Amino acid sequence: MSQLSQFQCVACRGGEPTLSDAEIAELHPQVADWQVREVAGIPRLERVYKLKSYVDALAFTNRVGAIAEEQGHHPLIITEWGRVTVQWWSHKIKGLHKNDFIMAAKTDELMES
Amino acid sequence: MSQLSQFQCVACRGGEPTLSDAEIAELHPQVADWQVREVAGIPRLERVYKLKSYVDALAFTNRVGAIAEEQGHHPLIITEWGRVTVQWWSHKIKGLHKNDFIMAAKTDELMES
């Protein structure tokens, strides 16, 4: 269990700085299975999870959706047969915030539990 | 209610022909809000639905997932805050089958109901 997953999301307002490269490099090892991927110039954390069926994929999507609502921070989730892709980033600051790493760690815990 | 939505999916085996351009042109007006979009050279039917929240988006995703299981044909669904994108295509034949148009019409009915 990663330490990061024990944190809670904090309110992130527009205007807050995005994480620096050094901060990202420090946090990344705790969610090592996630890739930092740029989409339209904005970095996102992305991980693809393999599941056994469509029903299993949809069930995982719902579990991710539940922690998203609980924490007030919402990912993009792609649900396919046997596969769920999750992307976390902070829309308001158009980049990555510590919240995104916290949520990535919590998502990993959902899969492990 | 479109006529197309009354059909059921039929088993689609690899080797069956994909729809011709003329067949697509004939079916498309019944699901006029869907775009034919190529991804990696394979055409997909895609529609973006606007929802009021993340919870509403996830609920719609689940309704689409339920008809997918019922019909044995499974789409790619992108769930975001206030938005659900649905893509239908037939993996086995790497293209569009009448099943995809039937499912697009059934998806539209879910949103209308």
C-alpha cells in the first residue's frame, strides 16, 4: 500500500501552480505503473487495467467513479471489453496536481483490494 | 423511435463482410447524430452525449453497458464529468456491421427514455 493513497484530495482552485518536473519525479515512483501522457499539450496520468470481461471492466469503472465522487475529483475513464483506462489530471489548472497522484494511488488500491 | 432500434444483434463472425459505403449511407440517417470516425484505419460510430454531472454520466455508462451485455455486443465508452462518448464497431471484422447501427439506435433510445 502506497503512502500517497492515504492522503485526501484538497480543493484545487484555478491559478494554483501545476507540479514541477522535480515534484512529478518525486511522486511518480509511488504510482510507477502510471504513464505521464500529454493530450493536447496537457499532461495526464494514465494507466490501463486488464480485466476479465466487460462486466468486470464496468464494475471497476464504477468503483473508480465512486472514489471520484467521494473525493470530488473526477477522471476520464475508458471502458472496453476486458480493459479500463483511467486518466487523472486537474482541469482547473490544466495540468497535474498532487491530487492526481493521490487518486492514481487510490485507483491502484481499488484494483489490489 | 427509429425502426433500427427494434432489431436485435446477430452473431457476427470473423470473415463476414463489413458494410459497404452504400449500406452505411442507407443506415446513417436513422442514427444521424452519430459520426463515422476512423481510428487506426477502422471506422467506428461515435456519439458524444452531454450529461449534467459525473454521477449522471456514470449512470448512463451503466445503462449502455447493460444493453451491451444483453445484446452480446460491447462498445468503448468514455466517461467524463458531464459527458459520455460511445463508440460502436465490430472488432471481429475490423469495421462496421449492421449490429453497430442497431446498437447506436438503441443507445439513442436509452438517452431519450
